[in-house]
Amino acid sequence: MLGFGKVPATVVLSSLVLWSWALCVLAVRGGGGLGLPAWALNLLGPALAVFLAGVVTGLLVRAIGRFIVHHEPLHRADLVGKLCTITTGRVDAGFGQALVSEHGVDLTVDVRCDPPNTLQRHAKAVIVGHDAEHHFYTVEAYDQPLAPLPSGSQRPPAA
């Protein structure tokens, strides 16, 4: 309703605290001329200040929220099918790392390749799978020829 989810929580909390404090000070200091007893002013002033601070913060957040761009986080499975560059001297079934460039950010990921291969530093590879349990990606050489087809089957024509 007030749009608090449009900006980071730290901005919302900072604004709530600032406005609550400022309005509370104004209510307690300036409210003495209203003729209210001190106990009522000390009880109602802070409660009214917090309520008004929520309204003011909601208005500010709605105005600021238009200028903040929200990005969807990158999920681990989103890297499957991406091209990567090997950064270690070898890649085998138990060792290897690669660099993936995604949305202008370089990510270093653990990679594995089970069959014998020629993957080494600076080689290009394609991420073909993700093992969520063991936190690594399966890769295949990018310029490696395709695996032979079983006998009797044909490769589709290239487009």
C-alpha cells in the first residue's frame, strides 16, 4: 500500500527513523502550548510521530522508487549453455575452474569434464550441465568435434 518494497530496506528504515525522531521532537517540544497534560503529550506524541513518519516515508519511497532499477538475480542454472574460458591448467572429473562473462560481470565457477579432453588454460568451453548438490558445472570443449553418432543414425543437416 505504501510502496515500501520498491526501494532497499535500509532506505525505508532510515527514513522511518529520521522522520519518527524529527516529528517526535516537534510534538513533544511544540505540543506544550496545546494545553494537554504532559503524560498525554509524552504518550500520544511518539505514537502520532511514528504514524506520520510511515505516511511521509511511503510518499518518499513512491517518488524515489521510480528511479531505482530492479535486476533479477542470476540463477546457477541460467549459466547452462553459456560459453566460458578455462582458467586452470587442466579440467578433469575432479578439478577445474572457468570464467563466465554474464551481464558485464566475470564469474569464476568450478567446472568438471569427465571424458578425456584437451581443456586447459584459455580454452573455450560450453557449460552443458549444473550439479547443484556438489556445486559445479559440467563443460565440454567448444571447438571439440561432435561425438560420433550411434550406428544407423544420421546427423541433421546444418542450417
